[in-house]
Amino acid sequence: MKFFADTADTKEIAELASYGLIDGVTTNPSLIAKAGKPFAEVIAEICALTPGAVSAEVVATDFDGMMKEGKKLAKIAPNVAVKLPLTLDGLKACKALTGEGIQVNVTLCFSANQALLAAKAGATFISPFIGRLDDIHIDGMELIAEIRQIYDNYLFDTEILAASIRSPNHVKLAALAGADVMTAPAAVIRSLVNHPLTDKGLETFLADAKKAGIKV
């Protein structure tokens, strides 16, 4: 499973990259706004920190506007994935942009039928939103499993990018359900390493080493 960091904070991205923990980045207008820098500048900085896909979202809602913005975003760096909404105009733009060799992340997916449409439109990534489904008492992981089965049935190349990940358990369940990628805030990614028995075991090993006078 690929790990994408859901952030526009370049310090966080650089830190995670130094641990070898991320394969790409997802952003959205809200995250970019927090960076306090021009949009294109932030995207360029992030693209330089990871060779993997960096999702940059359009703000237009019509086909012509999405095409104009998508092409502009794609020129920032070769690893930009243009992020489009799952609407009919978004799917039309997806088909056109991927036809030009541009990576596309179709976002705001909440049903298997929507994911099927995105794959048929040639999406590089489909982003089902796990946490938001959980908020309305629908099992987000069931959606991941449904998309996985459909894509495997027809050998679609579109990668399932589990989004709106909010906890380590979400990461585990998404991996078990067959998601190709998960994107999560840096804090969630860092928390995956935590386990009380690891801490306890390390404490015991260090105490024993001290008693025995072991030095490396």
C-alpha cells in the first residue's frame, strides 16, 4: 500500500520523507490556504520533496474551467495529479486530461457506481472518503471492498486512494480491504508506529543492557 500525506505543510512532508514513509501527497484548497503562500509555489515545493504523485485541486466546476486550470496545474511539475470533483463535467475533464497523459485524482467519491464511472473515464486515482461516510453511519470500508471487487472484475488500472482517513484503524482496515493508496494527516501516519508493548519492550531491553554494562 502506498502512503500519501494529506497536508500542504512542507516541513511535515520533508520529515515523513526522511523516514521513508510517504509515496506522494494530497492537497486541497483548504490545506493550501493554511500554508500562507501562493498556490503554485506551494505545489512546486511539495513536488520537489517527493517523486510520487502530488494532488492539486481545481476550483472551477465547469468543464472548460477545469481543463484550463488542470493544464495550468500540470505544468507546475511532472508529478502533479490534477484533482477533479466527481461530477459529469469532472469526468469529462478527467477523460480529456488523462488522454493528454496527465495524472488525475477524481475526488469526493461516496459510492461504487461513482468509482466505476471514474475508472471508465480513465482516472489515475479514485478517492473514496472513508471518514465522511462513517460520519453518516455508512461503513466506508465496505465501499473500499466494493470498489476493489469491481476494479478487479474488469482489470481497471485506476488506483483506489482511501481518503478522509482519521485513525490508525482506518489505515489497517483500508489495507485489508485492498486499497492501493491511503492518504492521511501526518499525525495519523506517525501514530502508526505506536504500541505500548513496543515501548515496554524497549524499556526492558535498555534496562537489562544497562545492568549488564553492554555498550555497542
